[in-house]
Amino acid sequence: MNNGINLVVAWLLAAIAAGCSSTPIWDARFGDPVRVIAAQQIIDPDASRNADPVKGIDGKAAQGSMGEYQKSFVQPEPQTTSFSIGVGGQSGK
């Protein structure tokens, strides 16, 4: 019976030790490189506070370009692949 209790205690200690981290410094800094890289990709962190309108394109040109953009989804141009160039078709007769 004493061996059974010792085995249970050993298993409990092993389970508790497995939950402890052996890398507290790494754990405290986990994810820091990803956050730094994400922050470096932001050009202007205060851009949401800028209330000035966008300059450089007038309303008529913007509306025309948006119309063309939306039309491209209704009737997209056919895509050709490198496999379809010169394969099959007429042989020049």
C-alpha cells in the first residue's frame, strides 16, 4: 500500500512540475517580435486623428475610376495562362 501512495505522489509531483515553466524570461517576452513587426508596418500611427480630406483627386475622376473598378467584377477580362499560348489552335494553314 505504501508503494501505491508513493506512486500517486510521484505522479502528482510530476504533473505539477510539468505545469511549471522553465523559461520565465522567454515566457514574459512571448510575442514581442510579432508586436514590434506589426508596429513597424504602421506609417502614421496618428492617421485616424487627421480630419483633413484626402487631396489629389476630384470627385468626378474618383467616381469614374470606381465605376470602372466595379465593372471589372461584372465582366472580368479573360485571363490567359502560359499554357494556352501557342498550344492547340490553328497551325497557320
